[in-house]
Amino acid sequence: MHYDVFNGDADGIIALLQLRLAAPKESVLITGVKRDINLLKQVDVTKACAVTVLDISLEKNNEALQALLNNQVEVFYVDHHRTGDIPKSSSLTTLINTDANICTSLLVNDFLQGQYANWAIAAAFGDNMQASAKALAVKQGLTEIEQTQLNELGIYINYNGYGASIDDLHFHPAKLYQALLAYPDPFTLINEQGSLFWQLKQAYLTDMAKAQSAEVISDTNRVKTVQLADEPWARRVSGVFGNDLANQAPDRAHIVLTLNKSDNSAEASYTVSLRAPLNNKQGAGDICAQFATGGGRAAAAGVNALPVSKLTEFIKQVERYYQP
């Protein structure tokens, strides 16, 4: 049995989309909301013969990966997040690059020698890798209008992946991926009236309009911190809103907070999205990894449950890291 394990954001979905458009394969799909990255443990070691892993941190899935390798399961691992120690095994093939300007879909695009480059461009835009997306778009000879369309598509697919649970999302990431398989050319999807592109666009615009009223917690020349309401729409836009803020002020880091639902037995906590300054895309993953439930990559990272009492410390850490 083959398993495809992938992040539920634009990069994870589109990385798998490219691979399966190029080489269709019957597989068990394992995915979830964007922040659900401990996915590899869901693979049944006793049934798996091969596993493809896309856009989830090897560092966070090392134990489950080792269990698969110990059982001689063939694993193809493609990612751009923190790795930790990479196991040495003849059963493991890796395509990993943690450079801040590389995403998983761009790695897959290189692997496939550009067979579905337009999809890779959409994914790079969705991961807010503007320069990388535009460079590939120019290489493809795309017009400004076409670049704008792929930018929107990537953002909307990425937006769909954010939420505390699947119930917060408009489409389950696995079903969204399966629907996109019908469109080898993303422009066919964009030009189809009433398609997923248009459905997600309307939902995105509605939610982002609400985000403009976000409460500003702190605002300095290095870091801006905002808090969104404790609502499903806020959890959906937490990441893309952070990207939007980063694009507006590329010399500053941005922190977006949403309050987590919790029972009375635990301290209240925030879901945190951290965006490094676009002009200094480093450190976000390292900062977040210092806190329990935190991690990510150099340019964009987060903490799934930052205790409210730790917020001031977190902001200070970000301020300290990005001081001149």
C-alpha cells in the first residue's frame, strides 16, 4: 500500500499535485490543517510498502520516519523545513533544501524538470515566496496578468489550510487536492466560472475584510503584533493575513495571534503566526522552536499553543532577534 502524506497548505497540496499529474498512483492520503504536521505517525507501518512525504518537518516526524525505515518501507521525503538529524537508510530518498527562498513545490518542479511549472509558481506565491515565484514566472514567459492570477490562486489554496481543526476549513485538504487533479493547467481552473478558485476567492475576501479590524498589541519599528478575534474566520486568515502584513512592511517582523479554545484545566493560549521581515528572511523557525509546540522555517513559522503568560517573552525574543 502506498501512502501520500502532505501538508494541507498550498505548498503541500501542489507538491503532491505535480507528482501525481506526472505519475498517477493509487494511494492512501494523509493530511490535515496546515499546522497539523505530525502526520507520519498516521501511516500504518504494517501495511505500507512505500510513502511519499511532502512539506512536513522531518524534525517533527523523525520517530515515525525511523519506524518506517526500520520496517524497510521505501520513503521519498521532500521538504524545506527544519530537519534535525536525517536518518541514514537505503530505504530513504530525500529532496530537502531549507533555503528561505525554496518551497517544496519548487523542489518538486525541479525534480520533474518543469512539467507543471505554472502550478509550482502558484504554490510559491501561496507560500509568500514572491521573488522565487516571479523568477520562475518570467522564465515561463507569463504575463503580469497571468502572474497575478497564479498569485491569487496560491493565496486562496493556502488560506484554505488554516484553522484549528478541519471544521474551520472550507474544503478538506485531501478533497481539495483530488478536485485539483482535474486541472493539469491552473489557468483552466481560474477561467472556469464558479470553480473552486472563485469559491475560495469570495470566502477569502470576506474573511480578510474582517481582519482589517485586528487589535494591535504592540507596534515598533522592528515588530508589529496583532490579535484576531476568537472566531473561525480569524483562524482561517491567521497565516495569509501575516503574509499580507509582511508584504506591506517588508522591513518588519509580524506576529499574528488568535486565542485558542481551551478547557478550564489549562492556561489560555494563543496560536501564533510569525513572519520574518521579507528583507531579512531568517530566524522565524529558530525563534518559534524555542517554545513548546513551535517550529517552522526561516521566513515563516508559528507556535500552536503559546501560553498567554509567555506572550511578552515571545515578543521580546522577536524584537531582540531582529534588532539592527
